[in-house]
Amino acid sequence: MLKRKWLILSFFILSLIIAVAYAVTVFVLPGHITLLAGKDYTISIRSPLFLQAFTDSSLLRLTYMEDEAVSAFERPYRLVCTGEGRAEMEVKMLGFIPVKTIEVRAIPSQKVLVCGFPIGIKLRTSGVMVINVSGVVLEDGSRVSPAEEAGLLAGDIIVSAGGKKIDSIKDLISVIESSEGKEIPLTYIRQNVRRNTLVKPLKSAEDTQYRIGIWVRDSSAGIGTLTFIDPSSNIYGALGHGISDIDTGSLLQVGSGQLMKSNIVSIKKGVKGTPGELEGDFLTRNEVIGDIELNSHFGVYGRLYDDQIRQKGRAISIGSHSLVHVGRAFILASIRGDSVEEFEIEIQKIARWDLGSTKNMVIRITDKRLLETTGGIVQGMSGSPIIQDGKLVGAVTHVFINDPERGYGVFIESMLQQAKNLAGKDTDLPKASGF
């Protein structure tokens, strides 16, 4: 009887170990791998579950490198995609029990013009953004909010009112004032969903003007860093993260925008708890070098007009996120005037599983001169290209507020996908949905 109990207990413990090992393996193995077409890539599968990799795709060549295994639980494989496209690699336990399917994407070996120049950004929204819902003071002293009664919330984007397209705050004021207190049909966008409502303006006792009780914004301006230019289309990518409204945190929808030439004129050094800032001069110069057509989660994009900026860019090959590794790298940034310099960094962590994020890499500034000058990563450095092993692998996106020496970077593929979408090109780069 006792022996039977020990057998049951042993079986339970063994099953638990296998289950835990299985779960850990599934988590650790990547869900996708991006390769440059025709280039070798090595993946080492380590697990006590005796895993093997298989593929039925004619696009993917999979070779087991037995001589390079350092233990019985390790199976290294060499992957080569013979052309552009997608393939699947099956990982199985004991050769027949499915564990995970890994998507392998092969992208073309591509060169872009890497930049690092400071830029000014002037953006006008498509519609006007509600940044706060307030009230209207009436003659009896009461406060009523027509906007709230109509269901409007901070972050909503009003695109039409009274049957008229709304492009600016001035447009909205004109419709409200001419309503004479009659209900106005409003069309607004919330979380990419178009909605309709009715709002009844009320005459304010404070200034006798008709109001609906909202604060709105229709423009934004700031500085950042130009990451790359596609030499074939003149489409650029900058910032590495989207421009969001400072009050609502919502991504601003581009109505129109201009990319401006800028100089760094001063630096506010970053310290723990307070992010630093590059201060640029672009409003007084008013030199337009391109337009802004897209504000996405992965930065701003448009077409470059200025040949001089293009000529300053340096041709460089892109590096797949699958090849990014922990260790030494560099960023290109400008901390004085418009001159671009190279500064040493360390890539400390890599998150390969979420290509929808702008926080794919944790980086640390190691360059003593940059640390002495800026304290680390500061606002305005967003978009600074990250170069490793001679290839463009990403861009700086965020700083750690409590540790300005460290911050995040986004994989370059996510930025390139946005540029290719803008150019209207079909591609197999991973589609992905920051200071």
C-alpha cells in the first residue's frame, strides 16, 4: 500500500515537473523570428523535454548543428530563408508532441539613410480634441454641462458640428455661436470608433456667449530626432513613439503638419525624478524640410523635401530584431547645434515577443561625455538611431524617470513598417499597432 502511494506521489511530482518545464519552454521560445533573406540565423532550443524543430516550408532551410550542442538538453539550429516571405517552424517534444509554432518572417536586406538630426515638429490635428469637459454658468448661478449630457469625454476628437467639417477651434466656435441655442449634431471619434450625438449650446452668464462646456486643442509643437530616410521614397521616420496630447494621453490624429529644421541651443540636464530636455530653436528659423502625414504609436512619418538633410544621412543596413543582442551598441544624437555625434550605450534587456510595443529594448547610456552633458536620455532624443554591429536596429523612445541613464528603444522593423505603409508598399515586415 505504501509502495503504491509512493508511486502515485512520484508520478504526480514527475508530471508536475514536466508541466512546469513545458510551460517555461513555451514562454521562453519566441513566437516569431524575423530574418534577412539569404542570411544565416542560429536558434538554440534548450529544454529537458528533448525538443526538436521541423518545417514543411520550401522557403525555410533548417539544419541541426549537432557539433555545437553543449549539453544533451540543447539543440542548436541554423535557419536560412531563401527568399522574402513567411514560414512556420514547429517545435515538438520527443519528435511528435506539439509544443509551439514559431512564425519565421524573411525581409529584404535593405539600406536606409541613418540620421540623428534634431527636428522641430508642428502638428495640427484632424478635428479638435476634447481635453476637458466642464460646465456653463447660467444666469441663476447654476452650472450645467451640455457636453457631458451629450456623452462627450476627454480624449474625444470632434470632426464635424452642425453638418460642417471641423478642422480647428475657430471652426467649432463659429458653429456654436451661430446656433443661437439650437441643438447641434456632433460627430466625434473615440478609440477609433465614429460616433454621433446632439448637443444644445447654452448662453454663458459670464460673457453672454453660447457654449457647450468643453476645453479643446487643435495643435502641438516640439522637438525630436530624425531616425532614418528611405532613399527610394524620401519617406522619413522620426521619434520612435507617437505624439500624444499632454492632458489626455490620447494619440493626436494628423490633419496637417510640418517637419522643421532645428538646432539644439541649450540642455536641461536630467536627474532622478525629473527628466532632462534638449531645447531646440525651430520656430524662429521657420525652415520647413518636410511634411507630416502620419502620427502612429511608432513615431511620425512623412516626406522629406530638403536634399541637404538627405545628403547628410549615412547609408546603413537594417538589422533584424532577431539578431539584436545584449551588449555594446551606439546611438546617434545631437547635443550641440545640428551636428550629429556617436555615443556608446549598452543594450541590457531585449523583449522580442511584443512587436506592438515601443519598449523592445532596455538601454543604458555608458558614454561619459554624454552623461556629463545630459545626465543620460533626455526629452528631444526620442528617435535617436540605435546601431549595433554596424546595423540600424532601433531608436530611443523613452527614459526611466527615476534613472535617466536608462531608457527604452523600439525595434527598427516596427518603424520601417509604418514608412512602407505610408508608401503604399506591400511587405512582410511585422505589423504593429512613446517622449
